[in-house]
Amino acid sequence: MNCPDCNHDTTSIVDTRQTEGGETVRRRRECNQCQFRYTTYERKDWDQLRVKKSDETTELYDKQKIQRGIELAVEKRPVSSGQIAEITDEITAEMKARDEQIIGSETIGAAVAERLREIDQVAFVRFVSVYRGYSDPAEFVDVLDEILADDALSSSETDADHTHSSEADTQSNR
């Protein structure tokens, strides 16, 4: 930190105190050249979102890393670059809106998987296999069974809706 009086780049810390609440550190400094004294306040810089990985290390949130993961999952699938950008932006906004500064990688992976499942089930399976670290074909079968069960449930609900609307149309035509 340069001296605000003479701009010399070497200063000494004379006194250090925590402010009330412990959020900020107050430091009295003295310039080693002109002996000018001044006060600085230091606080944690939490502007950057961080990701806690499965190996317990943390790194800065990287939107491009999410986009690359999605691009790999949707490779040769009917998913546009616009959809990829939209998903990436949605996830980034969702993570920043959380009341946390450190987000678990599993939380981000689950958000990506959820969106991929909505737009392309093959891309979803590809992504989940890497994200969850599948090494056994039985794990793929479990995911496929889950997708097929959801599809069967959705189609039965759609069929029921059509049946009810057809019955209503028939009664209104009478």
C-alpha cells in the first residue's frame, strides 16, 4: 500500500484492531519515508462466487467450465448453441442468487442435469454419467429406468387429459 501523502511504497503497521462485529480489520499505518500516519480498513472480498469440489478444494466459479460440460453432453444432439448459452446463464444466475459464497460442485451439477433432462434425455444421461462418476453399466440402467418411468407417467397423464377433454367435447356436442 502506497503512502497517500508521499506515494512511497513501504509502510509499517502500527496498530491492528477488529471492528465491532469482526467483519472488518482496522489498521493504523505509518509511511517509512515521511512518517505520515493513516488508517486503512480491510474486509473480505466475497464478490467472487467459489465452488467447493468433491476433493474439498475450492476454486473460482467458472461459467465457461459449465458451458464446456454442457457442450460435451449435447455433442451431436439437436441442441442449439443458444440453448446452451441460456442454460449456462440460468445456472449462473441461480448460483449467484443463493445466499452462499461457496457452492458445492454437486449443487451445480444437479442444476445442469435438471435442465439437460428437460431438453435432451440422451445429453442428460451423458452428463450424469460423468457428473456422478458412473463406472458400472448397472448405474446407467438405473438412470434409464428412472427416465422411462417418468416418461410413462407423463404419457399416462397426457392420455388422461385427452380422455377428459374428449368426453367434455362429446357432452358439449349433445
